[in-house]
Amino acid sequence: MNYKLELRTPDSQPKLIFHAITFDSFKVNIVERYCGVKPLLCDVLFRVRTLDDQIIKRRDGHVKIRIKDEELETYQRLLKVFKSYDYKNRLISRRDAEQDFVHFFLRMVIMNYELN
């Protein structure tokens, strides 16, 4: 499956950061919320949309998914790779780092959404 990863889209603010993953038939919008004087990640939400921006509802009828607990720790670990010295200087495979991030969200989408 082809995808396009957009980290930290241009309309991001310091305490609210947007990411997007666009697949062949749908896209995932990710919102990170930071809180405190020394900004700490306090909340991560994502939702799935069609390519023409129609929101896809989850199996239970809700729209957004809040990433929490173990999944939040995994998300932070995956996000930390993008800020690392090794990633910025191409000492590790960028493609592998991006695929790990995308696979994490693809797993979450498959678990919570019924895509036709």
C-alpha cells in the first residue's frame, strides 16, 4: 500500500501539532496536544477521512480515537526517532523509521475502523 507521510504540517502551532498520513483510499489526521511550561505531550488524537475529506466513523459510531497507555508510549518512542541525530543525519534508514510509524497507525485503523 502506498502512502505519503506529512509530519508537522505548516498550520501547526507550538502547543498543537498536526500530522497526516495519506494512503491510496483514505487518510489519517493526527493531532498532538502539548501542555505545561515545558511542553510535554499530553494528548494524541487521530481520525480517518476519505480522500475527499468525508469523516469515516469507527465501528462504535464515534469519530476520533485517543491514543493512551501503552500505545501512547509506543507513539512517543516512534516519534522520538524522527527528532534523533541519527535520523536527521541519515545514519539510520529513514524509510524503516517512517514505515514503523505508518504501520503503527495502520494497525490502529484496522482495529477500530471497518473500511470497505
